[in-house]
Amino acid sequence: MGFPQHRPRRTRQSDVWRRMVRETRLSPDALIYPLFVVPGRGVRHAVQSMPGISQLSVDEVVKEAKAAAAAGVPAVLLFAAPSEKDSKASSALDPKGLAAQAIAAIKDACPQLLVWADVCLCGSTDHGHCGHVTPKGAIENDSSIQTLAQVALNYARAGADAVAPSDMMDGRIAAMRQLLDREGHVTTPIVSYAAKYASSFYGPFREAAESAPAFGDRRSYQMDPANSREALREVLLDVEEGADLVMVKPAGPYLDIIRKVRDAVNVPVVAYQVSGEFSLIKAAAQRGWIDERPAVLETLTSIRRAGAYIIFTYHAKEVAEWLLG
């Protein structure tokens, strides 16, 4: 046998060569840092299942937002876990509620930092579901989207730079867009959790956001992990209804979905590296089974390579420091 005519290794022989021919590049501009706000003052309560992540009172969430901005992170995603919950999600609707307070405080302290507000009912309801519950225990779609639209408007009025509905109710993007436009928030983008799967990787998040359902599960509204064509249907419907960005959640187990969505739409595609993905890496690194930094960078690069413009990740602050340090 003769020597090979083609030698792809020629451009892998040094770090300089590898950097020059790299196809996918990770930048802090692609990262968004999720934050969890809780009542009180001076509260920084560690989330046991998410090493390095804490529930934060409004004053502490402002400090964390400032630290993220200083590290080079361009935006945060805010989740609120109010102490008072009821069937109507009253806290989320309250102009002086926990989420609205945190949005306003962060924007006042860090006007250059974008604040995206998660829009859902699960964290504010006593039943923990993402929509209103009928007396028979079903999740009612149409009344839920009206409430969700009001929540989105409340957050926009508080100063949110974008609203991100995560509920997976049918028609909620159109309802939000119509209400936001009617009330003068024409420029507020909607970031739709368009293909959100009923995933087993959400467990640690539900500790952090205090949003586990009190009964049943969310499979009647979140997507079946076995389906991919359905994801495109969901995404295309949300774009038609007015979504400015569309999201796939989780990210790592659904790289194929990210690619299909990227190929199907002309709006920016977002992916959420969820709590379970984060905690798996952290747990393995703590045990010395993997090297954390290259593992984190590899997973985030793969999500970008699959087609995500923007990535929600709990690693955002440390990754920005790594990339810019």
C-alpha cells in the first residue's frame, strides 16, 4: 500500500493550526445565565443538587447579575420562587411581586445587562403546574394563556428586555404578542420555549425554582422525548404567532432537534443546557471522573455546532471568565 494522498492531520499539528481552522467558536456573547430569586434580604441559599448555584434574595441577585456582567455575560434569565402561592399565580401578576421587583432592581443596577424573564405559572401556583387546573385535575389551556399573557405584560412593564414563556400552552405566543403590542410593548421580544420536552433532566431545577408539580406530571403539555417532527410543528406555529426567538430544551440530549430547528426557521435558535446536564458534569468532576473545564467547553461547543445561536447555561459566568481571562 502506498502513502495516503489525503492528510487531514496536517492542519491539526499545533494549537495555532487548530485555532485557525476551527469551524465553531464559543463566545460569551452566546451565553445567558439563569438566576433564581427568593424572598428576603441577604439570602444566598445553596442549591444542593446544583453545586455553585444559589437561590438569591433581590439584593443578592443584583450582586450576582453585576458579577455576571463584569465577567462578560450579556444577559440573565430570571426565575422567581415566591413564598406565597395560590391557584391564580397572584405573585406573578403582581406589579410589586418578587419577579417584578428583581427585574426592576437588576435593570436599575445594570442597565447594560439584558434581563430575560421566564413566563410561567408553575413557580407561583400552589399546585405547581404551568397552567390553570380544572376541578378534575386537567390543565386548562385557554384560560391559562390569558393569564400568561398578563404575566408577560407585568414583566415587560417592570423592565424586562425579553419575555420567555416556558409553559407549552397552545396559542400563548399569539396571546402575548397581541397584549404586549396593544399595551405599548411592541419592541419587547418573545423568546419561546417552543420545543420543550418532558425531560428527566429537570430535577435539580425544580429544587432551585421550587416548582415541582403537587400532583401528576407535565406530559400533557410538554413534548414526548420520542418525537422530532412534532418539535418542528411546535416551532413553526410559534414563529407564525410572533415568536422572535425559539428554544429547544433540554440541549445536550436533543442536538438533532436543534439542528432540525435551525434548518427550518429564519429566527435565532436558543438552546437550554438544563440543570440535570449541569449537575451531571459537576458531580463527575467533583469525583475526579472527568476534567470539568474541557468537558463544559466541549458540551457548549457541541450545542453551538448543532445550530444554537444562544445558550442558557448555569456555567455561563465561569465560561465567560475562561474565554476572556
